[in-house]
Amino acid sequence: MDKGNQQDIARFAHDTRYELNESSLPEKRTGKSFLKRKRIGRSVSILLSLSLLLPFASFSEERVYGISDYGPVSVNGNGVGRGNDPTYRYIEDILYGNGKTSAGGNASPAANNGNGNVSPSATQTPALLRNLAQLSNTSATKNLSTEIDAAYAVVFDLDNGSILGEKNASQVMNPASMTKVMTLLLCAEKLPDKNKKLTITQDIVSYIQQRGASNCGFVVGEEVPVKDLLYGVILPSGADAVLALCKEVAGSEAAFAELMNKRAKEMGLSNQCHFQNATGLYHSTHHMTVKDMGQIMAVAMQNPTAREVLMTENYQIAPTNKHPQGLKFTNLFLQRIKTLDSGGANVQMAKTGYVSQSKFCVVSSGKGKNGKNLLVVTGGSSGTWQAVRDQAALYKLFGS
């Protein structure tokens, strides 16, 4: 049971006990006793119902609030993020009692100033020495087992182009929204005018509604600059941003997927890698290995625009014709991993994903306490926070 849920139930139980104790006081009116007993009975009934639902609370929270895909979440009805409102509470603050989540609207990681511009102090990406998708294990490669919950994993040392640890790294898996790293890369390469505004159309909104896809919160007729859409692809994992960009680049998502497959061949990915769409929604022919995903991430890190987006924890988009205050996007994984023991590693960039067939996936990169530049891919973790714990465990194991 999550700590936040425990606290909520404890508070509810305390209130109920108070009512029960109060019921023992002498009654001054004949009808008051009946009303109080009725109220007590209803409170006890609700408490019992909550206790029965608690085992399923984590799953329902993840699906209902989009937490599973680290998508946009809002509890105040004013957009999809805290924005400039310091009183705003993320849904995580309520569900998990996480008071440490980004205290203010302009909070940002040390490597990023919060508006998408990487500061000079940010560590530079090491040159890509080898094709990570084609690497083989060495005698020094650790075969991972119970160290993590994930079904698939690979840890690369980017400094010498080697595999430090792996688990089913050559087996086929569904990448879910990690797919959007390739989407980001292609759009960054093919759309030089980052200030050009694209329009969110009805077909985009209908697509999202029909499939329950994670989204940025854009509405029909909204005009959004390409730059802001790129951040929308990664931070809130927005399918609306993806589809708007796909239409601009290739005319349709299907045509864009063809470009993705062409780029995959250029990268030298395995023959297990095939893209059916640009969002990562499940399809039987949409798959790759975690080593393929590592190569995609490594190439994206070499692109200045893509790297900047992947490194950003908080981003405030410019005001639009539909959202005059703009919208706030957050990379929740980068927030979460800071709260766990990763052995002193500085995890600098990440993209997550979830579909039921792949469970919870993460691709990330950072520097270990030992100075190693690491790239970590995991897939098949059993829960949102378990995926974060798996990543933290691998950074601790190989970066300490």
C-alpha cells in the first residue's frame, strides 16, 4: 500500500472513530440518535469499501490518471501542470503523499533551466563509439537476474562502447512510448523551423479519445509551435503532439512510420526492429530489442535539439490561442529517480513507456558516481515505481 493511501485511510479512520466516540454522549433530542447512527453506519461502510479496494488502488491510479505513461496529470482543472501557480498539486502529490515533487512552477534540474535551454554546466554526450544494437556480451558482462524485476534490460558503458550488464537483451519486446525517442529524433532532423505553428485537428483529438492515448492536453484548433510540440512528445508523452508533427513531416502517421523504418536501417538496428506507428501503441508488428532502443537513444543524444528535450524535467510552453497561460509539461521519471538510491548517479535524460503487453519501460542515460557515462534500458517492469527502482538499482550497481 502506498504511504499516501495509508495516510488518507488513517485520517478517515480517525474521523470515523471520533464520530463513534461522540455517539456515546447523552442525546438531547429523540431524533438525533437515529441520524447519528445512520451517519456512523455510512462512515463504517465507506471505510470497509476502501479497505477492500486498496489492493487494486495502484493499478487503477496508474490507468485512470495516466501515471503509467508518465503523461500529463491535473487535479485543479486548469491545464496539465503546475505552471506559474505555486499552490498547484500534481496528482502524484495526492496519490502518493509526495511533498517533494517540484516545489514551484519554475523548478528545474541542474542541467536545465526549465524552459528547454540546457545550461553550459550540462555534461556533454560522449561520442558514439560503436553501434550499440550490434554489441555482443563479453566476459565482463554481468548476466542480470534477481537484481531487477524487469524482464528485459541492458546497461551500456558509453565511454568504451561495451555492455556492462544484460537480461534478455536480444529478445523481442514492445517498446511502448519509448518509441517516441525515434519520433523526436526524426522530427528534430526534418523540421528546421522550430517556431512554425502547427494546428491540432479534429482527427488528432478523435484518435486520442478512441485509443485512450496519453496526451498534452491540446484541443481542436490549437496552434502550437514545433518546438513546444517536440517537448510534448517526450515530457507528457503526448500522442497529440506526435500526430501533429507526423502530418507536417510526412503527411500521415503511416508515411512517418516508413521513415522511421528507413532510419532504423540507416542506424544499423537489428532485423527484430520494426515500427508500425509513431506513438508506441501496441501492434503485433511494432517491436525491437532493448539493445535497439539503446542505439536509438544514443543517436538521439547526439542531436542537440533531441538531447535538450530529453534532458528537460519541466517545460512551460508559450501561450496559445486556446491556452492563454500556456501549459506545463513534466518528465515525472526524472523527478522520481531523484528520490531513490541510485548510488550517487546523475540521471540526466529519459523516456518511459507503458502498454499492457510490454508493461513498464524506461530508456535513460546519466553519469555514475564512478564517472562512467551509462545508458540503461529496461522493459517489462511490473509497476510504475518498480520501473524507476529497477533503473536506480542498475545505476547503483554499475555506476558506484
